[in-house]
Amino acid sequence: MSDLTVIVLAAGGGTRMKSKTMKVLHPVCGRSMVGHVLAAVRAAEPRRIVGVVGAQREQVGPHIQSLVPDCVLAVQESLDGTADAVRVGIEAVGERLTGTVLVVTGDTPLLRGETLRAFAAEHGTSGRAVSILTGVVPDPHGYGRIVREPDGAVSGIVEEKDATDEQRAIDEINSGILAFDAVFLAEALARIGNDNASGEYYLTDAIAIARADGREVGAHRIADVTETQGANDRVQLAELGRIMNHRIVTQWMRDGVTVMDPASTWIESDVVLAPDTVLLPNVQLLGATRVEEDAVIGPDSTLEDCEVGAGARVVRTHGQLAVIGAGATVGPFSYLRPGTRLGGAGKIGAFVETKNAQIGDGSKVPHLTYVGDAEIGEGTNIGAGTIFANYDGERKHRTRVGDRAKTGANNTFIAPVEIGDDAVTGGGTTVRRDVPPGALAVSSSPQRNLENWAARKRSAAPGTEPPSHEE
């Protein structure tokens, strides 16, 4: 394990995805397929990681290096098969490899780090030239089959295109993940030809070379073969997402999170949840969302890259890049846009939209309000139907509301404007100038009542009878 090199094959185009995005970059539970693979590889603690890229290298190469900065990148100019890809990867290292070389594919996001560690450790102590990670599947169509001798020894792998009818009936399949003695691999690559149905250089042909040289070949069969499952189209990609989400949700429940309806709950890979968090039906937690203990999320809520404090309550809300303080309440039908920060015990209520808004501890924005580019102090109450008018057609401006302020219903704050501590604004007020601390601001004209207006209006219309009040 101290001298382990891992080569990640990520050069294929993935044309069946029918996408401008490279196959290995398609996300599964918030992380690219190759990102999941690299996370598993790093858990095996290799000495070096080599990424082999080819098609759309301008997408894949930078992405891999953003995740593993010290990864060695190799370019396979022509997609001539897996053996050619490994040869390119070894040449990119620029030194003679020793120890174990582990070859994995970049489109197997369900692969676990502990599986790779166990596989590499077993191979490293076995003295084998080649070890194959295998599994048994009910439908092996499309996979390379593991061919064994009568005594159970592995004699080789045959690809679907080259298999006989008898070999196609074999249900033990090659996962595409192989471990090699590094010295043997370097020698074998020079001896692999492309005399097969695809005209490609198959890495699996190294098995026959090892057998011919009298070297040992073995298989490491895993119980959960879904770990090696890949995706060639959107249907298979969705299935990988379903399996991964089930794995993630199940693990969080085992770690002390209550999930009322696992089937309708979606939790991405980088989400962090504290014990005693409660997730109600139809919740999506995406990106780097973090939820502290005793918080209740849902139902019908989506939070992306959000922080939720202990004991907070979020119901029927969409939030992105927002911070919700401890003991705060949000929703229903709230929209928290990036830059929203709600203080402890604060409230963002029904049909409220916030953006780039800091709302202090204990402050409330209960109903039907837009708060954009604003700072609201502590213990302040914003009246229903309030608009923070932050845009003048060219630039954005900020509104500041102090501590313990009380603003009336149907207010409009024309930014930039400041409302002082303990200030009050009357219902229907349009605030265009600063309001001093402790002052009352009103902008509406005095109310006028026109007596007998309805009767005069009826009499002005010829032939109009007074309305009847009878049932």
C-alpha cells in the first residue's frame, strides 16, 4: 500500500449520453462521476494518482486537477483501447513504476474507498501479476466475462464481442478495475496487440500474457457488485443517482437523522447533518448544505449551499446560499436568495423573498414582502406587503433598518434610505428620506370620508333603483 499508483481512465467520449458535457463530468448526487471515483481513490492513500484524459480534455483535465491538484494528467490522443490508455498514463509519470498499479474507470461513482483499499492490499500481499475485481450479476450482457479453469483458477477475460455462446452465459463479470505488479505491467503492455473485433489494445490481454509466463492471476470478488456499475446513457445515470441517494439517506438515518419519507428525500454527497435533525417529506438538500441538531426541514423544501442553525424550522421553502440562525423560522412559501442571513430566533414568513439581506436576531419579516440589498437590525418587525426598492434602473442601493423598528403594512423603502433605531413608519408609507431614531414617518395624505357618496352616485344614473336588502 505504501507504493501504490492509481490510474483513472477518463478518456472516453460517452457519445450515448448525447450531451455536450463529457460523460464522467455528469453529476451523481451533487458530485461528478469522476469526482466520486477520485474520492474513493484518495481513500486508498496511493503514492500517486494519474488521470488519463482524451475526448473533451479541456473539460475533464481542469476538473480532475481542481479535485486532486497533484494528479498527473496524461492525454490519450487516439482512443485505441484501455491498454493504450494505461501505457500513456505510465509514460506521463516519467519514471519506472514499482509496487502495485491499480487501474480504475472514471464512470463508476458508486465505488467505495474501502473496497479499493481491500483490493489493493490483497493484491499487494498475494504475489500475483494481475488481480481482477469481479462480481456476479443477473444479466452480464455487455460486460467482459471471467473465464476460469476447472479448478477455479482465472484463465482470462473475454469481451462480449469476442465471446462464444458458452462464454456469454458466464455471470461473473470484469468490473474494469484491475491491479498489477508494476514491473510485470510495463513488460506486458509492450506485448499486447489489437487482433480482435474492435481493433483495440485490451488491457485484459495482460492476463493471458501472465498465464503464458507462468505468473499467477487472481480475482477479488465483491459482494455488492453495484459498486462497479457505470453509466452509458441518461437512464443508467438516473439509476446510479437513485442508488447513491438511497445509500446516502440510509447512512444519515443510521447516524441519527430522522427521515420521515426516504423515498421522497434527496441528500447530495457533500451535505452535513447533525444528529436529531428531522427531514419531512419532499426535501432536497443540495451542495454544501449544513443543518445543525434539532432543526426541522420540510415538507416540500429545497436548500442548496445553505446553513441552518440548531432548532430552526424551515417549511415549504427554496433557499440558496443562505444562512438561517438557530431557533429561526422560515416559510411557508419563502424564497431565500444568495446573501440572505437570518439571525437567531428570527422569522421569514409566508410569501417573502429575500436577497443579499441581513436580518438581525429576533427580527421578523412575516408576510408578502420583498427584502433586497438590506440590513435589518435586532428585534425589528417589518409590516406585511413591504417592498425594499433597491434598483434605480442602473444601480443597486441598500436600505438599513435599525433595532426595534416597527414598519407598517404596504410600505415602500426607496433605497438608499436608513430607518433609525426604534423608529416607526405608518401603513402605506413610501419612505424616500432617512427616518431618525424614534421618529414616526408617514407619507399618505389625510383620509377623507365623503358622506352619502353611494346614494348620490345612484341618483345620478337615470332609471337606477336603490339596491334591495331583502333575501
